[in-house]
Amino acid sequence: MTSCSSYIVILLVLWSGNKLYANGCYTSIISFGDSLADTGNLKQLAFKTNKVISYLLPPYGETFFHQPTGRCSDGRLIIDFLAESLGLPLIPPFLNDERSDDVVELGQGVNYAVAGASALDSSFLEAKGVYNPMTNVSLRVQLAWFKQSLPLLCANTRDCKHLIGSSLILMGEIGGNDYNGPFFSGKSIDEVKSYVPLVIDTIISAINELIEMGARTLVVPGNFPIGCNSAYLTLFGSQKEKYDPTTGCLIRLNEFAEYHNELLQTELNTIRELHPNVIIIYADYYNALMQIYRSPHKFGFTNGALKACCGGGGPFNYNSSMKCGYAYATVCDQPNTYVNWDGVHLTEAAYKHIFKGVFQGPYTTPQFNSLCPTSISSTGERQNIELNVRNSRFIYRTERA
Ligand SMILES: *[C@@H]1O[C@H](CO)[C@@H](O)[C@H](O)[C@H]1NC(C)=O
Ligand SMILES: *[C@@H]1O[C@H](CO)[C@@H](O)[C@H](O)[C@H]1NC(C)=O
């Protein structure tokens, strides 16, 4: 035998000053949004008000956490996969009684997203007779929470702007509930369409405010194709509706989501021009999910794409009076073969594929991986580590393969 052995470099810890860096790109994730990103805020709000919410009951959480965590899925969400890929811990919810003085944990991210949250203030929809049974938290409230937590977040630094600047800010998805509520209470598409510019303005103002506070990298996701959603298919499906022949989705509602996304992207371009030093990444959740609806079997969704895993029966296994979590609703055996979890939200398996398409694939503008490749736990592109650590002191160890 020759002594020709190969070595692999195992990256242990990247250090910069006394701060633990995950991959040299972002020190933390700061997240705003709704049920697509909530990792436990609504749960805390519901405990405080003794509210019973189906999302907090089994079988929610059954796949990964083995208990309900407040995530609206059977398991992890896109933000969980993102945190993992950046080498960060799961992002704790802002409202968290269990958190004591754990500034280190806070320092690696905080999640302000609340399931059910709207972009617009709750008073806007209430004035139109649309009441949100889940929460009155809006994007403005989440931003107020963020400002309120800055003294704690920045307790260990003299330069709070820098800390915000080195964080990845996940702005959304938000806005979906500004449409869900009105649609589900019978407002016409034309009326709901008139809210879209207001929703976009609200998101854009929040982004501008965060940039003022030091934000340098923001990921802004668009809306999902709601015309493929089990709840929308159940509530809007009829012989008069036009369906996309390849997917079976409702064309009018998908066009509505595209309208929101186009307006959002136009406004993001304006911010990019005004702030050339800020990286604004549009995350195309719509098309990352559409590719799955177009060929579900390719992604392992052998039970089709449109029928929910957990629900109260009917063609799409969705019945608003027998929701997943409540008695009489049934749950499928293999959630990872379904795209849709509970009629409204997706399964962990679907979120994982969307995460891959967006953060490791082509569905971001500019491409997320080109800015700061997620290295260690993702695709094994270890050569990228060299690029990431240019400005950081790092410790590594070589081992015999
Ligand atoms: C939301 O509801 C709570 C409890 O009813 C109330 O105290 C709070 O002021 C409301 N917030 C907004 C923004 O409407
Ligand atoms: C939903 O469930 C209720 C109660 O069992 C039933 O009366 C109703 O017909 C169901 N609706 C649909 C659309 O299946």
C-alpha cells in the first residue's frame, strides 16, 4: 500500500471576533411573516388568551418535532431548512416564555412571523367586515416588536446597525392573509384585487424602514399559487371556473397571485435603484411550487398534489367545518407523499423542495447561492468555504478519509 491517502477538511467553527459565524455570510436570520414562517408566536399568543387553535393540536408537528410546535405543517418550514443550511439553530419565536437570558440564542436570529398575520393593519379588513379569527397582528406590529427587542438583540454590540446589516432578513411571505380572509368571506376577485397595491406598499414601507435601521440583505418571497390550494379549490371550484389542464389549478386565482408578485417585483426594483448597496432578493415561491404541481411524481408526491393529507373529507380533503387537528378530521399515513398538509398549508416534504428550489436552485433573483453559497449541510460544495472565510479567522481539522 502506498501512503497515498486522501484528506477531507472538516470545518468546525468559523470565528470572527468573538461571534460565531455559520458560513461567513450571515450571523442570524430575522424573520417577518405569517403561517409560512411562524415557528411558535401564535402558539404563545393563543396560550395567553386561552384560545383553541387547530394548528396547535396533533397531528401538527407529527413528522419532525413529534408534537405541535405552532408550525402550520406536519414538520419543518422553509425557514427551518434555511436556518439549517446556514448552520444556524432553528430560529426561535419572539414570543417565547421559555427563553430566559439567552442572548446568544437571540443573537442568531429572531422570528416575528405570526400565523394568520396580515400585511395591512387588522383595522383595514375589519372596516370591510372581514374579521380575522386567528390574530390581529400585522406587519406593523411585528416591526414594533423588532424595535422593542433591539436593546436585547444588540446587548453585546456597540454597533446595532452592523448587527442588523450582517443578518439575513426574511420579509415574508406576507400578504397572503390580506387576501385569504376576504376571499373566504365572499369578497369578489375585483374587490380583493384593489387591496393588492396597498399590501405591496405596506411591505415596501417595512423594507425601507429596515434598510434605514441597517438591513443589507433581504429576501422577499412572493405569494404561492393559491389556485392550486386545496381550500381554494374546495371553496371556489365550480363548472364555471377555468382550470389549468396540466395542474388542475384554478386559473383566475393563480393569476391573482401572479398579479401580487408582479407588483411586488416592480417595487423591489425601485428599492434596488435607490439603495444599490442593499441586496434585495426576490424569492419566487410561486414558481418553485408550480414546478411541483406540474410534475408531482418527480418530487415523490405519489398521492397527487391537490388533495390535503389531513382534513375533513371531500374531493380535496378540505372542509372548513372539520379542520385538521379537530375531531373527525383524518390524517394520511405518509405526509411526505402529499404536497398539501391541511388544506391551506403544505407538508414538510413540500416545504423542503421549495427551500431547495429557492435557496439552492434557480428561484431567486439575484440567485441566493451566487451571493453567499450555503456550504456545509447542503450540497457538499465545500470548495465554497474558502470564499466565505476570507475575512474570518477559522479553525479546521484534517482527517483521514
Ligand atoms: C389586538 O387585540 C388585543 C387583544 O384584544 C388588543 O389588546 C390589541 O390592542 C389589538 N391590537 C391591534 C393592533 O389591534
Ligand atoms: C363539511 O362537513 C359538514 C359536517 O359534517 C357537512 O355537513 C358538509 O356537507 C361538508 N362539506 C363539504 C363541502 O364536504
